Amino acid sequence: MLSAFRRLLPFGPWAMWATLIATSAVIVYAAYLDREVVTRFETRRWSLPAQVFGRPLELGVGEPTSRDRVLRELQRVGYRPSAVIDSPGTYRVDGQNRLSIHVRRLTFWDGVQPARRIRVAFDANGITELTDLDRRTTLTLIRLDPELIGSLYGADGEDRVLLQLEAVPETLVLGLLAVEDRRFTRHAGIDPGAVLRAAVANLRAGRVIQGGSTLTQQLVKNLFLDSERSFRRKFDEALMALLLEWHYEKGEILETYLNEVYLGQQGGRAIHGFGLASQYYFGKPLDELEIQEQALLVALVKGPSYYHPLRQPARAKARRDVVLERYAQVGLLDPAQLAQAQAKPLGVRPALARAGTYTAALGLVRDHLMRDYSADALTLQGLRVFTTLDPETQEQATSALTRQLDRLGQRGKARLEGAVVVTDVLTGAVQAVAGGRNDAAEGMNRALFARRPIGSLVKPAVYLAALQSGAYSLTTPIDDAPVTVQLAGGKVWQPGNASGQFYGKEPLFQALAQSHNAATVRLGLAVGVPAVMKTLRSLGVDANIQPVPALLLGAIELTPFEVAQMYQTIAGGGIRAPLQVIQQVVSPDGKPLQRYPLAMETAASPQAMALLHAALQEVVRRGTARAAAVLPASMEAAGKTGTTDDQRDAWFAGYAGDRLAVVWVGRDDNTPMGLSGSAGALPVWLDFMRHTELHPVRRTLPEGVSLQWVDPTSGRAAGPECPGAIELPFRDGSAPVDPLPCALGEDWPDARSSPAQQLRQWWQELLTR
Amino acid sequence: MKRSIWMLAAAIGCLTACSAGLRLPPTAPERPADLPAAMPNVERPEATPPKPAILEDAPLPPLSPAAQALMRQVEAQRAQGQMDAAAATAERALRLAPTHPEPWLSLAGIRLAQQRAEQAEAMARRALSLGGKTRAIRYRAWSVIAEARQMQGDSAGAREARDRADRDA
């Protein structure tokens, strides 16, 4: 050192001093960086967003679950077919009626379900037998993995699943080092040899094709530095890498790297670390990846968007194969294994293309969790959230919406948008939420936040208020004639029908089924606006309600989700259950933190609800939603169309079997689109209902209500033999008493069903005894 | 042949009694059509609702073995006083068989034990709506409703529900 200074002496003492000052400046700067590195590395907090799971598929003896349904679910949660099911996450098809599955170890709120090999036997009706192959015992019920459908990441967008070094497969680590930093075990943070090799390669290629950064440098870049490219930054990076290696063990640096490395982007969500990347790209845990799948993740380190396996599959495969070749060069693969691995497809999970499907549903989960947890708790603590969301239903809802909006076409400047909410009729469990077409583009969550006038969707509340009062039956005549309402300030309101016509006196249920406005206003004024408001409240509408006559035709703004709450109470026969999406929140180590129990209370009399249910079925059978009459009769499809002024909003809210779906179609800029509820929203609803699995709900008529044949036009009593007669429920003593001639047996259009003929038949049977 | 003649006589008797043709007699006696809907109380015997001639009793579809296993687990957890666990298991059964009245009745019973009367009544009503054609379900559901009403201090309502249950006892 001293001799160096002496050599500088001929240049004068100034040079010596300058050098001394420069050296001390570097030392001071290094000391500053050192403090930065240590404090920031020590105090860094991983963003560990809450992980959100869908409902698990339960395999139960006697349950109507088909083999195909189970196979779809296995693919969804990343199980792979294998001749021997010796590791968790594998399955084998044993002929037409049997499956063997090695179920993974799963942690639920009510305990751990250990990994085990099971056999499932099916017949045409579903699952007939479950066998535990390890213990040679029979089982009655076992859960499959719930799908990880997303995370509640914070403003930084960082998402990860934390891994311990021991949990990382050896080949992944060795392969990563062979490709990214072959001298990692020996260098002190920087690798001058690698820099030189990269420089030569880049010069030869005439562009940057290779980086000389060590893993440590890459980590420093990710953790401490912004993306600015400058000499100063490069200098800092090298210095900090040296300092990091000085203070910390290789293992700690490697583990941090494996959890920090950026491996993909989905909308505003940044996929960090190999643990999450494995779930994101392949839908299964890292330790189940095959070698070529590991290689794809290693390939992505170089540029997750440039090598995106869906958008750039050729590029991604080429890069993966280069990585695999490198594996072979260092002896991780022999030539035969290399050829085998390179021959395999990328194999990313089919649902990856639909990864944005859950955006709106996750918005709902976040919204509900925010009632009980802080934003920090959701993004930092790695909570596990078990929900009622059903991935298959979600896919059906999103594709029905996208398909039908595409079919309806552009219709003017702004494109059509829509939202769908699907719930379970009996429990109020939210099964799917679609907030727009293919909401991979992360638009607004219309299901939760688009607050729109609901138009005729309000009418069931008007009719329920009337039916609850006891003064009306389904056939009470209501006059659909011009009506004039005196408003405050001397104004008058004269509502008419969309067709411009009036339909005169008609039975009450027809006025609802055909959605006649003047009749509804007349009825609503008779029962009183306050009674209608009270009914809306009891159905679960919490939004602001203005006590004005226009309320009777839907002058109230609700989101699709709020409409779902209202119709849930109707579909549930007057039992109000708050819509529920979260079942249980569990800490990262499996401790149950909070359970959200099923709650419900009685909102309306079962008798009035039975009548309303029948009227809403008429909407689908012969009313404004008759296009949906194609659904099986056993599903008792029922619902209501809604259209707002100038056709700005098209609504359909309805239920069939055990499912309720609410559909809104409209434009984000709220301009008219020229579609009514039955033309715009009903097709989406019907498309969904036809593609999803429905189970009938057997509804028993409550006591004090019985069925009676009536003529649908006049509302007079009829019999099954009267042409066009329908059966409707009536409270005891309220059925029409004015029978049609055909019901009295005076005029029999069909001689085979006359009373005389029935008597004759009975007589003949008697004689042949 | 003699027996058939008696049946014929009975049939003719019935025919003359019934006014409007061959409609099957309804399960509840129908009020003559020309009477006003609301009759003065004096003319109607109080507190004894008209007893239907035949109590409807349709068989329930069986619960799957899987759901049955969960129901047994619910009972075991209740017996050990683990009410929250029992409720969670009952809800699991309910998600498996939501259209069957049994899991609803089971959860209704747990809600009663948890002093949540309003919820117990709503769930019992749900069971009634799903299994109201089965006598045993009616009896159990109305019994839960009676207890729930008593718990809420509605003695008259409770008595009414108790009477209703007793009809199916």
C-alpha cells in the first residue's frame, strides 16, 4: 500500500491525497451500504397474502358423484395419472367404474387428513364404495384437495407461498444453480469469471444474451434496488452482494432467493418464489413436479413474460429444452432421460388460461374478510381461507356470460358488459361471482360495485306484500288500466307498460308473470308503499330505499350481489340466510381462527311464499321468461325479468332446483343498449342453468295452502279437464268459487274424462274383481 | 260378490254426499263455497283445529351412507358437549345433503341448545318445507318450533306449535 503511494509521489502530494480521500469515501460508502444490507435483510417482512381455497369435493358413499366429475376435479388440483400410485398426487383409472387415488395430506379447519391411497367404485348413480388401500378398510367419506383459487395480495401485488429450504426438491436447486450460477457454492457474492464469459458471449452475439449476475446479485437486485440500469447501480449491486455473503450463510441466501424470485404476472398479481409458481403454473405442490416441469420454472427466471408458457409456448418450450440440456451437461439427466423430458409438453394446468376467472369472487372474499381482519393481516400473515366458492360453477358462470355477451354482439359504441352471482338456494352459500366478461383483464367488479336501478326485479316484493296482507289471492282481479299518481310538488306520474298498451282486469299472478306496470302500481298503492318497503327490508335489502311511488316499478339501485341476497330469501321460501362465502379462516400452521356459521331467520310467512313461488314459476312457464321453460319441470324454475328506462339495464334473477343466479347486463357508461331483461340477461341465466348441475328441491306446500285448478285468463275455478287450466296454490278459503262450466261437468270437451265415463270405468273395474 | 255390492252402495252414498262430481275428498274438510271467508268466532269451535281425516305420511328418501356417517358424528359430538364442533359437522352434512330435512333438523336442535331460538325455528321451518309430507319430520320440526317459541317468551305460539306437533305424535 505504502509503495503504491510512493509511486504516486512523482505526481505530487495532491495525487496521494486525492487517492486517500477517494479510498476513504469508498470505505464510508461501503459501511453505509453494509448497514443498509443488514438492517433491510433482517427487518424485511415477506408479503404472505391470505390464500383462498374453493370448496373441497367430498367423495362420499351414496353421493351422486360421477367418475367423470372426480376425474375433472383431480385434473383441476394437479393430480397426475400414473400406473403406480406410490406418491401423493397420483391416480389411476381402473376400468370403467373404478379409480385409485393417492390423496395428498390435507389440512382443514377440523384437522389433518393424512395422505392415503384409496379406491373409489362407481355405478350409474354415483359412488358405491370407498376403500382405504393402505389399511384395507372401508371409508364412507373423504375430501379431495380444495383448489387454491387465489390470494389476497396487497398494493405491492406480491404473492407467494413460503417454502423452507428442506422442502425444495434437490433437482430443482441443483438445476437452478447449474443454469443461473454454477459457481454459487464457491464465489463470495460476485463471479468475475461469469461476468467475463457473459461479456464474451454478448460481444459475439452482438447483443445481451447472457447475464453474469450471481444468484446473490439477483437477490440484491430484487430485494434492495429499483429497476434503474446504471453503472452506479451495478456497482451498488456488486458491493451489496459481497456484503450479503459476508454476513449470511449460503443456505439462508438460497432460501431467500427461492422465495423471492419473480416468476410471473397475472393482472396486478406478481408471482414470487417457486412455491407459488408451482401452484400457479401446474396447480400442484413443488415436490410433485416432474423434472421437465421444474425446468420450465427455472427457465422462467430469465424472463417470465418473455417466456410465458401460454402466450409464448414455442419460446417457453425452446428455453425449457435448453435448460434440460444444461441439466444433462452437469449430469442431472442421462441422454435417455433428457430425450424423454424434452419430448414432454409444457403441461401447464388447463385452468391457467382462466386464472383471472376468480378476480370478482376474490374481491368478495376480501370484502367480507375486511369486516374482521386488517389489511396487513390479510397480506402479511399467510392466513388460509376456506370458502364456499365452487370452481366448476365459476367456470360455467363465466363462460355462460362471455358466450352470451359475444352472441349479443357489439350493439353500438361501448361494449356490453355483465355480471353473474350464483348461490345455493338452501344455504345461501356463494358458489360463483363473475364481475365481467372474461375478467382476466381485471376490469371493475360489477357484481359487487355496479349499483343500478333494478326495474321490475322489485315487483315480487310488491306482490309479496299484497299476499302477506291476506287480502289477496293469486287470482284476485287487478286492473291494468291507466293510473295517475299525485306526487309531491303537484306533479303527476302516469306509468304505462313497455308495449304502450293496457291489459285490463287480470288475475294477480298474471300481472306479475307478464310484468304489467299499471296493475303493479295499482296493487302497490293499495297495499301501501311503506308495506312494500318493509317487505324489501325483510327480504334482506339493506340499501337506501326512497319512500316514493316509483319504488313500485324499481326506482331503487342495487348491485347484482344485493339482488342475490333479496332473491335468496325468496328462493329459500321466506327464510333469510345472509349470503356466505367464507367458511373458516385458519392460521398458516393449521390452527382454526374463525368459523363463519350458517345463520338464518324467518322473513315471511311460508303460506305467502308458497303463493309467490307459484307466481314466479308462471313467469318462466308462460310469462316474460318463457324462453327458460325448456328447463326440466322438476327444477321448478322461477324468477323475474327486469328492464330499466330506455333499456340501460337488463336483469334476470331466478332459481332452478338448488341454484339461484342473478344476471345483470348493461354498459359501464350507462347508455341504452336496446335489450330488455328477457333478451339481454335471461339468455345468460338459461345458458348457465343448462350447463350446470341442478338438483330438485322438493317443496312441501305449507299447511293451510292447497292446490286448485283455475282458468289462467279469467281466474275462475276450473278442473283438470278444462282446456288450458293450471293448478295454483290458495290459502284455505281463498280459492275462486265461481266455476267455469267445464268444471261443473256441463260442457265436456273430452268425453273420455267426463264424470260419467269415470264412473263407468270404476264400475267395470268393480265387476271384474 | 256380496262385498262388492256393499262397496257399490258406499260409493253411491258418497256420490250423493259430494256435490261436484268425482273430485277426491280433500285432506282437510273444505268450507262450503257460499260461506263468508271470516265466520264469527261463536260459530267455530276454538283451539281445536279441524283434524284431518288421514295424516299424510310419505316415506323420506334415504340419506346417503356418507351423510349418515356425518349425522352420527354430530350426535357423538353433541353427547360430548362439543356444540361448536357438532354445528360444524352438521353444516358439512347439510352441504352434502341440502335438500334432505334430517341435517336441517339436526342443526335446528343444536341451535336450540345454543339458545339461538330464532335460528332454530327458521331451520325447523326449512325441514318442514323439505319433509312436510313425512309425519315424523312434522312432529320433530313442530316440537323444535314449540321450544324455540317458548325460549323467546311466546307462550301462545309455543302452545299452538305443541298442539300442532301432537297431531303427529
